[in-house]
Amino acid sequence: MRTAAGIAVGALADSVIGDPLRWHPVAGFGRLAAALERRAYAPTRVRGAAFTAICVGMAALAGGVLGRLGALGVAVATWTALGGRSLADVGAALADALDAGDIESARALVPSLCGRDPAALDEGGICRAAVESIAENTSDAAVAPLLAAAVAGAPGVLAYRAINTLDAMVGYRTDRYREFGWASARLDDVANYLPARLTGGLAVVCGSRAGAAVHTWRRDARRHPSPNAGVVEAAFAGSLGIALGGATAYHGYVEDRPVLGEGPGPGVADLRAAVRLSRRVRAGATVIAVVVALSRVRSGRRAC
């Protein structure tokens, strides 16, 4: 009961308050991880795996301390790990900037959503980057933390947030991180396997084009280089009736992504629709997480 109550309160805090403007715990974790990386870095998988294990272990221990506070600790951990409100707010602000014809302000917001090179993006590229990032981060920053909290309480949700943060820091295919970041990237793939599929399912149920979403998911998801991002991006593309993918410019390299879905590339209206779909998926995931937490309590009582 305490876990379920904590999840509900944490999700409500994220929806109402959003991320703290200063002293965000995830940002603090990122600074500590960056400091450790500077000391531990070597271009090997062994060194990268040790770095990942230390960082995730520290996050889990912090979650264990919070877990002793009962529902309050779970609520704080869940709120800390969630980023659904901020994701929707940035997406909406980006759409507002594009509607106003202020492409420079829109480009300035792109790093808040993803690691792509904003200077290489025109209006269509910004919309595509935003929709793809909203789809992926709906899983990473909303559905996955809620599931982690439901299954493993405060330690689980903070460990998950650490895994996802490390992937965003070092899980790139650059010369520096190809080997060192391998463990973080693979662990993130494992941690997000089930959440991505739940996100895809919720995008089907919560959208207005269920048949197209299922068809696009089954046909196109496997084409994506990520086993998880492909699922959520394909489901969102089908649900929104658009095509995602193509040349994707990051800082220092370009990936040629396969096309997911059918129809035109996303525009501003599609970006706003993606924000609305993300909010509905987040609400559905909150309900599921509370139900999972409550079912674990009942199962434990029956086992006793």
C-alpha cells in the first residue's frame, strides 16, 4: 500500500509541479557521475562496466535510504525520476516557438529534448526530432520509472533513473564512448525492454489510429537500430499518421535512420498531437503502476 500511495503522490507531483528549477537530484547525480568518469575513464568495456556498476549501485543505495521513509520516500524517489511534465512543457514551448516563426528559439530548446545538433535542423527537422524524442522519452522518463517504482520501490526507481542518465551521458557510438559506454547502453536496453512495449501498447490504446499504430509497430519497429526506441517511435508514428526517421545529425556524426510509418513528416500540429498522446500514455502508465504495486501487496499476503 505504501508503494502504491507513493507512486500516486509522486506522479501527481510531477504533473502539478514538474522538475525543480534548481538543485535537481538527477542533475546532481550527473555531476557526480561526470566527476567519476574523469577519474575512471579508459577506452575499455571493463572500465566502463565498473563505472556503470558503481553509479547504479550508489543510486540504489540512496533509494534504499529513501525507502525507509515509507510512502513519502517512494513519492520523493518517483517524483525525482519522472520527467513527464517537463517533457510535455518543452514540446509545447517548441511548438509555440515554431508557430511564432522563431526558429532560433526552437533550436535553443532542442537540447532539452535530445542530443541532436540543432544547428543542422530546419523546421521540419526540429519537429521530427521533437516527436521522436517525445515518443522515446515518454517511455524513458515516464512509463519506465513508474514501472520500476511499482516493481522495486524507491531503490528500483532511482537505479533505473541512474541507468537511463548514464546512457544519455556515455551511451554514444563515438570514439570516446564506443567501448567505455557499452555497458551503460546495453543495461539501458535491458531496463527499457518491457517499458518500451508497454508504452507502445498505451500509444495504441490512447491514440486515435489503433490499427495503423499496431501495423506500423509490427512492420517497422525492427528496422530501428534501438530495440526499444523503434517500438515507441513506430507506435507513435502510426498513431499520429506520420513518417519518422531519416538522416539524424548528432554532434560529431550523422546516423541514417530507417523510415517508420507512412505519410508526411511531422509538422507543428503533429508535434502538439504527440504532446497530447504522451500525456495520455503517462496517465495510463500511472494507473497501471498503482495496480501492479497493489497486486504485489495482495500476492505477498496470499503467500503468507
